[in-house]
Amino acid sequence: MLTYEGKVYRPPSEWRSLIVQATVGCSNNTCTFCGMYKEDHFHIKEEKDLFRELEEEAQAFQDYEKIFIADGDALCLSTDRLLRLMTKLKDLFPLCKRIGIYATALDINRKSLEELKKLKEAGLGIVYLGLETGSNELLKKIKKNMEAEDYIKAAAKLHEVGIFQSVTLITGLAGAGKSISYAKETAEVISQMNPEYVSYLTLMLDEGSELLESYKKGEFKPAGPDEALEEIYVFLDHYHGKGPSVFRSNHASNYLSLAGDLPKDVENLKTQIRASIRNEAYKDESFRRL
């Protein structure tokens, strides 16, 4: 049976998937807002051991329709190694319809179009990307080690080979009174990326993260519910992508559950935000300028 090291994370949409931990931790692991892999020393699992465990898993249950390759940016693996793993997965789990994986924009851009095509043909159907914000200034502050242009380039490559992309954004990364100003830039980057899926989370101060330590020292003040909703509103107001993109803001961290398709449902989503602001005690004058 499969064994796991440390805490294993997966996207909400992969809740029924077989989670295959091919790497442990995150090779980047510098983001100030993230505490997910801070206790893990990044390393790649031994292929022979992983394959043996997969064979044991298949003897117990074969009928997985989706498989997710973890950890934080498993696409950093060499293409040859990923292809061997994906071939093994398809052989052992013949009902599998889609393989997903976490990745950074740098992981994607290091691979050629030919490599990405081979991964697509081997079963890679979706890549999960944490953009967080479209502002290069803020990306630098949160130590993402990438720029918006890296994500735009990566998105274009994924579109060209037919691999879906699910992009995550986070409200409140700049702190109280500052985060809304970056929403326009985020809308511009997402409009250019035009991902199949885009979702907003709300910043949560993870144990072990730099931002939590900054908060404890009084150096960082989190944005409140009104700012989080206004940030999403400004994003939607400036989004001009062609779509169709499935939009979600219904994570447990979010103050308001939102779901729709972009660009079709932009005005409806904005209306829902306005209604929520009107109905909540935290309504203030800042929102009226929109």
C-alpha cells in the first residue's frame, strides 16, 4: 500500500483521486504566506519503492478514475521520470481518465512543447498553478520567485498542447488597506492566461509561515472580510478574458461562496458581492466608489 511522508495536500477537486506522492515537499518552498511544506526536506522518492507500493495498491483496488501526483510541484521531475510513472499508473489503473499534478510556472516553462505533448498523451489532463496575484511587485514581496509573465508564458504552452489549467488566487496578500490595489493587475494576467478553472482563496495565516510571524510581531495586519470581497469584485470588474473559465470562490476560507462561469456570469457574481456587502455590518464607504 502507498505510504506518505509529512502532510500531503491535494486540490479540492481531487478528493476522490488516488494520491501518489512522487516528491516530498516543495522544491521552491519560499512563499511567505505558505506553511504547507516548511517542515519537509524536499526530495524525490525512490522510483522502485514507489512502483512497488503502486503494485500493492492496485492489488487492493484498481478502479480509480482520477489520479493526482503530489507533492507541491511534482512537475519539477524530469519528463522521462514522469512518463515512466504515468505509464505505470495507466497500466495498473486502467479506468483512470485523468492525471493531475501541482506545478509552478517555472516547471512548465522548463519543459519543451514536445515534452508537454508527451505528458498530455500519457494522461496528464490538468495542472494546478498557484498564481496568487498578478502583481509583480506583490509576487516579489511574497517571495514567489516568479513573475506574472512566467505564468502567461506557461499558460500559452499548456493551451497549445491541450492540458487544462486550474489557477489559484489569494485575497489579502498585501494586508489590510493594500490588497485591493493589486486586483486590476490580477485580472489582467488571468485574462491573458485564460485558464479553464480559476479560484479565489482568502489568506489564512498558516503555522510556520513568514506572514504569521510578521503578524505576531505586529508588522502585518490581515485584510478584513469587506476588503476580501471588494478585491474579488475589482478583479471581476476588470476581467476581460474570452473564457470559458469556471470560477469558484467557495473554499472554507472564503467569506462568500461564489460560483459561475467567466465571462458569462461576471455581472451576476458582482451583484452577489454587492448584495452581501449591503447586508453585512462591515459595509463601509470604500466600497461605494466602485
